[in-house]
Amino acid sequence: MIDTSAVVKGERGKDLVLTIDMVFQKQLDSIVMEELKATKNHSPYLNRYLEDAMAIAVKPKTGEILAMSGAHYDRKKQKYENADYKVMYDTHQPGSVVKGATILTGLQSGVIQPGTTFYDEPVKIAGTPAKKSWKPYGLGTVNDIQALKVSSNVYMFYIAMRMGGEYHYQPNKKISFQPEAVTDMRHSFSQFGLGVQTGVDFPYEAIGYRGEHPKAGNLLDFAIGNYDTFTTLQLAQYVSTIANDGYRVRPHFLKEVREPAAEGNEPGPMRRSIPADILNKIQMDDKYIKRVQEGFRQVAQAPDGTANKYFNTKPYTSYNIAAKTGTAESEIYENGKKAADTENHSLVAYAPMDDPEIAIAVLVPNSGVGMGYPDNGNIAKRTLKAYFDLQESSSKN
């Protein structure tokens, strides 16, 4: 028999209060799972490679994570399961949601000015397939704000070409390209939290994959979110930075540390509260940020904005939403061979635009091409409604 004795008397640890709103969290879990199931059921064959849907809601001014949810379909087990960790760990090409960063990079670098226009028609560089916007024959003449509203790829291509040194593009001709432009654009994107650690108070987070071939065509793809990969959490920090007039805030789960209560289950006296931690202010003129904010407002609120179909009815019209949609091409490979073309659907938003309370990011990778089911939009609109309904309910109590 071995004798034991207490060296230090045990005591109850401190109480941790998290930023998560449990009512909102349960609602977001239901929304994401229901929309993943609905999307797969809508087009089972087209969506045979669709496995995940992810969403996160944060307070942009403080970085408090209000709710974070991931849903996963295990194809082998044919079973749906929760997978919240994917919001921080899984990375994908998000598509056009990053165009706010591209516009700001172009404005700050001086390759475009506020109001600069380009004619949106397919871009054809010698020896490469044509690159175009979502309308086959183009979107006509657009400026920087309009390019966000209607999601012009071609406008972003011109920014990328100019970043690479090409100011005189001609169809079917080679273009000038300075490889350091890729580094310059990545550095600019990193100011928003894209491609770098967000600083979240969790043991691990992914930062994404950086494409390894700095070619001209890849720089054009980078400008529309079709090259490097990012997490849903990074997208939330990015849109929060735009909502915050350029201030990037660390996202966090811990809200307060309290002393243990003498009795009962209620938290004890406050020991420490977690303040907003500003990581950096993006190095861009405030007037440029205002133009991107206006572009995002038009995405959600203008009749021809790409997210207007989600937010053009009550109660969404009362939320004063700013948003950006995204679609990225994604190829599925099995046994070393291409099995299918899919799409990554994304959406970032914040509201109210003039005094943001909430910012969200939604990412649904590997959806069927042309399936016509707005998985990202449904998750986004239901998330915003759930939040504002809870706020209204709380104000009445």
C-alpha cells in the first residue's frame, strides 16, 4: 500500500464565459444542416460530391463569435453530422466574395482610380482560353462600384493585369507580367485576414493553400478568388474589416473570466473581460473603403445586385444589408482522374451597414454546377433573420 498526502489543497477553477449565444447557435446549427440536406435532396446527382456547409456569425466591432456551425455528409456512412471545426480548418477557393479586397488593392496601388471604367467583355490572352464574367458576352461598361454590384470578373482581370505591369492589353496578344505582383496582391489581401492567421483564441486554425505557380493567368484567377484557398473564419474577418472601416479585429470565443461563485450555478465576480483586439488598420485611404462599402450595399440592395434576390423582401429590406456573393470553379478527382466539375458557393455580409452589429460568412463547397439552388443565399438570409429576430425579442423583454 502506498501512502498519499495532499500537497496543495484543490480549489474550484475560474468560470469562463463564452461569446457564443446558445440560442442563436442552435438556430444556426439547424439552418446549416437543413440547407445542406435541402440542397442535396434538390439535385442528388449533381450534388453527389457536396459534403459540407459552413457558416459563422461575429460581432465585427469586437470580434466576438456569436455562432459557428458546420454540417457534413459522410458519403461512406450516408450520414449527416455536425462539423463546426471545419469553419476554422477547411480551406477552399471562395470565388468573388474577395473582390472587395481586389478593388481596394487596385485603388491603393494606383492602377485604378475611383470611378475608373472598363468594358466587360471576354479577355483572351495568347495561348490561353478566354476568361470572362458570368454573362457569356460580358456586362458592358462598369466602374469600381458597379463591378462589385454585378460581380464583374473582367474588371478584376484588368486590375490584376495592371498590377503585373500590363496597361495595354490587346486580345490574342501576350501580356507583360511581373511575378512579384502575386506577392504584392497576397500582402494586400493579408491585411484583411485572408491567407494568414486570424488570431482566433483556439489551439489551431488553417491559413489556406497558396498557389505555387506565379503566372499571369493565375494572378487573374487570384483576383476573383479562384486560386488561393481560405477558411470561412478568414472570410468573416475579411468582411468584418470592411464593415469596420478598415480595422481588423481578432475573433474570439472567450468573453469573460469570473471567480467561482460561493454557491449556486451563477458566475461569480468578474476577474477579467476580453476587450476588442485590433490587429491592424488596412493601409488604404478611407475614401476607397467607402466605395467598396457602397459596392457591397448595392450588391444586396440594388435591383441588379447579385445578392438582391435574397434580400429584396421584408424583413431583409429593413436590415440595411451589405454583401458580396461568390462562385468558384472546383474540380473533383478520384483515383487520380477528374471525376466532375463542381462549384464553391460563398456569401459574406454585414448589417446594418451604417452601424454593423453582425457580420457573416457562408461557404458551401463542391455543389453541382448549374443546379440552381441558392444554398449560400438561403443560409445567409436565414442567419440574418434569426439574429435580428432574437435582438427584437430581447428588446421586448
